[in-house]
Amino acid sequence: MSDDHTHVQEFFAARAAGWDRKFPDDGPAYATAVAELGLREGGRVLDAGCGTGRALPALRAAVGPSGVVLGADLTPAMLYEAARAGRDADGALLLTDVAALPLRPSSLDAVFAAGLIAHLPRPVENLREIARVVRPGGVLALFHPIGRAALAARQGRRLTPDDLRAEPNLRALLSEAGWRVTSYVDEDTRFLALAVLAD
């Protein structure tokens, strides 16, 4: 396991037990973002970097009982909290690295990723791995329940031109990984970039 992975696991393991209490009002923002994926009954979707699984109920509602919902995370403590909250009833929880997903090529219709991109050690390579498991024309949602400026203020830092989620940077990054951005919203109350996998 690389130092990047160890750092991510340590960071989230230390915060897992109180994660949902720290962000109690994010549910509606997650549900709205999931709705924009355009999932259908029977769809197959992955929550990449699912954490405590806050998106899983909305993803399950979108694909219905015949759909497939997976939640993948690198940190056992986060998956433990997801199961403790009962969210494993909405989707199968996988302890895995999104850089090496144990899924067949083109097996998913969509991937939802909340707060993930900032934690990817090799973003282009990692987004290509996510693309590998999505069918052509499938959708990727990069989401955060607050916008870039609000998040930077919360973290006590300033936005810089090299910010990975700045629109020109993100468009270029996603394009290099085989995705085409179809929508980009960066407001105080949410960040949501939608991209479609090229045929």
C-alpha cells in the first residue's frame, strides 16, 4: 500500500465515527445530485469512495430493487460506519481501492463520487480505471455538498489557479481520462460536475 493510501486511510479512520454527525444536513444535496445522474430502474451504479454511504439510499431509490448499487471505499472504519447506519441494506459495501476496482469492464451505468477527486493520488490514471468499469455513454458525477470557495474557507485555505476542481483544470483532466464534461456547477451550496464516457 502506498503512502498516499496510508495517509487517506489514517485521515478518514480518525474521523469515521463522527462523520455523519459532523455533516447532518447533507442528505438533500446528495439526493439532488444523484437525481441528476439520470439513473433508471434496474441500473448499475457505484459510489466510489462512498465513506459512510450517505449516497447509497438515494442511489438505491433511483435504480429500484432490481438495480445494482455498490459502495467502494479504502477505509474499513468508514465502511463499518456505513453498515452501522444500515446503509449496507441499500448497496453492497466493498473494501477496495478505486484505482484497482474488482469489477468487469463496462459493467456499470454510472459512478457517483462525493469528495473523491481530491484524494486520488494519480487522478488521470484513477479516472481511467473508473472509466474502465463504465459502459460507453455511462455517466460520472463528481460531487461535493458545498462549492469550492466554501470548502476552501472551511478548511482555512485559499483557492488557487491550480485547484484540481477549477473548471478548466477538471475539464482537461477528465478529457485526458476519456470523459466529456456535460455539466459543471460550482455554487456555495454544491459542487457537481457531470461527465459522459466517450464511445
